[in-house]
Amino acid sequence: MSHESNSLLIPLHVSYIQNLGKNKDDLMYHLTAHLRMNAIYWGLTALCIMGHREALDRDEMIDYVMSCWDEETGGFGAHPDHDAHILSTLSAIQILVTQDAIERLDINRVVKFILSLQQPSGVFAGDSFGEIDTRFTYIAVNALSLLGRLKELNVEKTVNYIVQCRNFDGGFGSRIGAESHAGQVFVCCAALTILDRLDVIDTSMLSWWLAERQLPNGGLNGRPEKLEDVCYSFWVLSSLSMLKKVHYIDSDKLISFILSAQDPEGGGIADRPGDMPDVFHTHFGVAGLSLLGYPGLVDIDPVYCMPAALIEKMGLRKGWQALERRTG
């Protein structure tokens, strides 16, 4: 259980991430197999933000990623022998890029897999079964950008579909006609940022809608009338970073909320105080703190959700603005 703390418990969180998945006899290990690739990406990126990238074994991580390669489709599954999916494929790419092991990838086959999932409407499906979501569009744009193959994307068709998902409140939904949601706002903003098409967004209205997500306790929710959740610290802040409006949020109150969701005994961050921690909320909580300028953390790129220095080195940095890094 989590209890309030005034500072980020970095050593505990590093240890928490290192111990994830060590007990393969635990039922939860097998129940979360479909999230394994994503969890490795979340853990690795959180460690990078906290300045402990080397805390997990690099070779073991790369070997696991490559064991999830689906030779038949050209994509990656979340676990060996799982079907390929665009989500686990992006996580695999992000891990390999972060670990400087992209040479292990058959880039042409991965690009072919990703492009094959674009539908006539312009949206992307997650896999061969055809579920569509603006999340998958962002994932495709992100992955193709990281691989240096964005020029092969039909940009006009992609942007046109995103524009059709824009709602009267300035936000975006998972598909045409779906309600606005902070997670979907992030994926649409980030995809448009990578494609240099933020001009299709009503910046003023969307920034107001995002600022309205902050509740009296400092936490952020994903849509009106919902509870606060640590993960929205990233979804909302990253979108505001791309719109250069992070100052719309009360940063001190949000920092206090994120820190209060830590587990001071076993490490990790939960969705809200009193709940059990998990690697998903640990990652997005630490990422949110980085965008808020929390002292001692490494800058994260809000568009790619990867270490900012790495994205800048690849020549992919866009014109986002986070808060200045605090000292002490």
C-alpha cells in the first residue's frame, strides 16, 4: 500500500523495476504475458528518466525482444509465440533504439507490417483482426519516424482521419464520433506533431480542456467527472508540452499528488494513493515528474516518450516545451 512521501524514492523504484518478472511461478506473471513487451519498455524508460539505464541486463533484454519476432508477419508479439501487434512492435522498436541495437531489426519487414495495417479511411488497425483506434495511428507514425521511413506513409490520409476525430470541445476520441479522452488527445497531438500538422488543432480550446482535467487534489483525470489517475500526469502534460501550455497546470499540486501515490516499502507508483503500484503507473508517474521539472531527473521527450537526448541525437526533436528543471 502507498503512503504519502515528499520526495521521489528513486532507489526503491529502481529495485522495484529490477524485481519485476523474477518470480515466474507467480500467477500474475502469466496473466500479464500480453503486456510483457510494453512492460519492458515502461521499465527501461522509467529507469532512463531516473538515471539508471544500466539497472537491467541489456543483452538479456535484447534477446527477449528478438524472441518475440513474428517471422510470418514481420511484426512483434508481446511474448514469444504471441501474434504480432502494432503496440508491441512499437515497444520493441523503442527498446532496441534506446539500447542502441536497432541493427538487430529487419527494418524493411517491420515497415511493411506497419504500413499493411493502414485502412482505406486513413486510420490504422492494431493487427490482422482489424480493431481500429487513433492510438494505433500514433504508434505507426512514431515507429516509422524512429525507423527513418516516415516518407512511406500516406500523410494526407492519416491526418484527415485524425481531423475527423476532433470534437466540439477541441479534444479527440479513439475514432470518429467517440468522446474526447486525454489519452486519445495525446496520441492525436503527438502524431500531428511528428507530421508537422499541429495547425489542424484548436490550440486555445484544447489547452483549456486539458487544464480542466486537474482536480482539487492536484491529480489529473482523463475526461470530465472521472477520478484522478497518475498516468494522466503524462498524457495531459505531454499534450500541453506540445501545445507549449504546461504552465496551465498547478505543477506543485500535481507533483505532490504523484509523490503521494508511491509505495515507500516496496517501491513503485500506483494510479492513486492507497492502491497497489505497477510498472505502467511507475513509468508514467516518473515521466510526468520529468515534464514538471522535478529535480534530478533526465529529460523525456513528450512526443516519443523516450529520453529527450536520444531523440535529439536522432534529429527528431520537435518544438515542445516542458518546465525548467528544478534544483534541489
